[in-house]
Amino acid sequence: MNKEEISQLKSEGFIPIKNGLFSVRIISDAGVFSAKKMNFVNEIAQKFGNGTISFTTRLCIEIPMIKPEDIDSVKKAINEAGLINGGTGKKVRPVVACKGTVCSHGLFDTQGIANKIKDEFFMKQTLPSKFKIGLVGCPNNCAKASLNDLGFVGQAYVSFDEETCISCGKCISVCKAKALSMENKKLNFDKDQCVNCGECSIVCPFDAMTVIKKGMSIYIGGRFGRNYRIGDELDDLYSPEDALKITEKVIDYYKTNAEQGERFASMIERIGIKKVKNEIL
């Protein structure tokens, strides 16, 4: 195979590995496969690979040890199974989401929104460089959304009513950020320590801690790897319904303003975060 053929295969998710063989990358729906589709994956791995599968950090499946002469047959088997191969190149990469949809801590439907973003933007256009999107349902940030080019984090702003509070301490037991403490038998709420998880409002029996606003904080320009950068947070909270609109704005801005091969984080550092925020918002 020449370089052009290998480059084309890589864009389709067939990645060269050792000994002249390939791995094929199969895309999930925000980390979810049906049991039926997993059976197809197993069949493909047993027939064309070495009977093993692995999982990528972006919630995809890879089947290793595929012979070059079997690639066309693998493509056909993947297509007939209703699966999707790909996920590399200078495009929107597989969208990652935590289990916020079903997790007791989740503040919005992470997997549902991730799949809408995937359907709208995944591999749809060529960009200056790769572009990664991550969603997490709460400030636990299990999927490290703030280290993606674009990250969404579930948040709940809480209000504390001192007159209603009887200082029972139930909220203290669930506050991992230690924003709540007891001082002279009275509850103290340190807003600067609060990470906006909203857990205190769930356990408070007297509505002294109440959610006044719930949504997503948005981070832009995160990056991980040899050099890392925590994304910059946009002002305010956004509703899950805003996710597609914000994603489109951010990608359009990146495509218009980045230099060829430049990651979004590097573009922000070159242009300045203040200007980027103002123009995106």
C-alpha cells in the first residue's frame, strides 16, 4: 500500500498497527452499543481479527489484527450490521459523554445531547485540526469535559436561606467540596468553595438549600496529551437545548480563524481568550 491508500484507510477508521496489520475503529452512541450490535462486533472480531476487542478513550471499539486483504470484507460486515467505522482525521472526533443520563448525579441527559451533537457534526466537515467534544452531567467531571476542545458540564446554582435552615447537617454529609460547615451550631455556606453540584438541595428536608438555576457550563479550548490546557469557561449557564447552537458557533469560529493544523487551544492562545469569548457569544 502507498501513503495515499493508508491515509484514506485511516480516515475510514482502519489504523495501521504492527506487522502490517490494521485495527478498525467502530463508533458508539455516546459509549452505548445494543447487545445485538455487540454480537455483530464479536462476530467480526472472531472472523477477521484475533477474537479480541478493545475500547478507546473516546468510547469507541477497536478490533485489532485485521489483514489488509480482509479490509473490504470488514467494511461490508460493519455496514450490514448497522455499525459505523471511522473517527480519525481533521474533523469532529467521536463525542464523549459520561453516564449522566442514568447516573444519580446527572443534571442533564448527557448521552442524548451527545448523540444529537454526533448526528449533526461528527465527521461532517474538514477542520484545521482534530476537534474533540465532551459532556459530563455534573461537576464530578468523570469524562474530563474541560480537557476537550469543547466541553459541557452539568451545574446547579444553589441559594441558601438561613432563616429556614435548622442546621441539621444533612447537607454537610453530601458536600464533597466542603463548601458547607458547622460554626457555632449554625450552618455556614462558602459560595467560593461550592462547585454547583446541587446535592445539598436534594437532601435538605426544609428547602433551605434550593436550586435557583440549572444548566450547563461550557468550556472552550481544552487540550490533553503531551501538552495540556484546561478550557476557559464561558460566562453564565446554558440550557441543554443550547448545546447544538453553541457547538455550531464554536466550530464555525474555529474553522474561520484557525491556521491549518492549529488546534483550537493554540488558536485561543494566539488570538486571546477575551476576543474569542466576545466573538463567539
